[in-house]
Amino acid sequence: MFCSSCGYNLEETFNFCPNCGTRTARPSAEGETDSTTVHSEADCEKEAIESYFFAGYEYNTILCFLSKHHGITMSLSTLKRRLKQYELKRKTGDEVSDNELMEIIRKEIDGPIDVFRDIEHYGTLFVLNIEYPGTENVEIATLQCYLRGDGTDDFAGEKAHRYVASTANQRIECWWSSLRRSRTSWWINFFKDLSERGVYISGNIYHNECLWFCFNEILQQDLDFFRVHWNTHYIRQSRHGTIAGKPDELFFLPETFGGEDQMQPVTDAQLEVVASHCEEPIVDNDYQSYFNYVVDLQQLAKPRNWKECLNLFEHLLNYNT
């Protein structure tokens, strides 16, 4: 199940997305989304608190999120009582059991762990967007300048976007380096090994499509995991004038760090114009349709880790051969 707002991969038990706070659509008994379920105020409050608690936010930050994004105001002592009532407790390193530690190690052994959509969901965008030159950023620059075209401040219109050298954002560069070392290198070496052993033939379109079918969701989960890790990790103060804190807190709660919320509203009419230029053409893929058919026909389970993905890949390659 994925968040309808940010695309984050959700567990079936999640009522709120831990990445953006959006309420999730719960499945009905027939397996379809039930949008008519009525939640009481108490249920909404409980779900929001659980969502931010499991995302790892500090208590004061949870209170700020509840007040700003849910209209729920409570004291710190009330929040602590709610957490006790919901049986939510922070664990220290000393409280991790042997079984939990083994589960963490097992998961690690089993494999390493869009701009318009955000604007559409929140109905706002930045006063000024600063990026380094790149193919994908040209489209973002056009979108930013168009949506800020009617502004009257010093950063309206063409001034709403600015290009800078990539070296001006060392922390993002560090992020890419960390992503390569801790996540993508594992996958690159894994696929190289499949190719060297002849299990996967890179020049074969059938193999390419089958590999994508089997591994794309696991790869996306890995990227989502790392993204959430980045957005919730603490950034230290540096000599370059950066503000210390967690990226999500700095972005969604700037006033708590002495800043101002500079997000600018956009209209539905503007969003419709932008959406017409962001839609990707729907192309039928016979390979993917075929793989889905075989999976449904044989009632194959959805892979949950790289081993199950590999087993499914080999099974589909050998099907009807």
C-alpha cells in the first residue's frame, strides 16, 4: 500500500503516512478502498500521534505537528498521558532483546533497504527555489517561475528560481555519496553477479522487463527507506551558516527554529495548467501485462525481499520453456 500524497510505501496497519502525515485509505472487507469510514475525533488524534511517534519525532515536535497540521492543541503532559494510554514507549539501546537484534541483522542480510505532486497536495510552493543545473531541474525551474508569475514580492516571476553550483550544497552531495556506499552499491554488485553467472542477460529485453517486474517495488522501498532516514536524521550546525535540525522539522515547522513559513499559495486553475504539462503518456507494456497474468494465474505471492524477487525472476524466465 502506498501513500496517495507522497508515494511512501506503507504498512497495512498505518493510518497516517509517517512521511507526510496524510491519512491513509483503509481497505474494506472486500479488498477495496473504503472511503466512507467515519473516524471520531479521538480516533483521528490517536492515529496522528501514533504516526508521528513511530516516525521518531521528539515530543515537542509532535505537539507542533498536531497543532499546525491537525488543529489539535494539547500540553506536553497530556501528550505523555496519551502515549501511556496508547502503550507507546521509546526504547533505549539497552532494551533491545536478542531476538530483536537478530531480526535487525536478518533484514540487513536480506538486502539493503515528485515536485508537482507535493505542490498539488499542500497547495503551496516556495518563495525562491535554489538548485544546481540539471536536466530534471529545468522543468522544476519552469514550474516554479510560472506558479510565482503573479507574485508581487522581490522573488516573483523569473526571480523565483536560481541556479547555483552543485558544490554549494555539500550536504546533498554527501547524501548521494552515502546512498551509494550504504545502499545502491549492494544492488549494483548484486545485478552484476547475476549477469556474470548468466542468470540475467542485460541485452535481452525479456530479461530486462522481467527483472524490472520482479525487483522494482523492493528497490523503491529501499529508496523510500533511505529518504525517510535522511528527512528525519539530525543535521549538525556547521560554519557555513546552516541551521541545525532534522530536515522534515526545518521544512514543515520553520517557525520553531526562528524562521518564517514562506510557502506561497497556488490556485486550482494554476495546478490544472501545470498538470496538463506533467502528465506522462500511458504506454501499454505487453511484457508487464504478461508477467502480471502469469502471477495471477499461478497465484504467486508478492516478493518481500531480494531472495523472493530472485526466485520469482527465475520462475518467470523458466515458465513455459
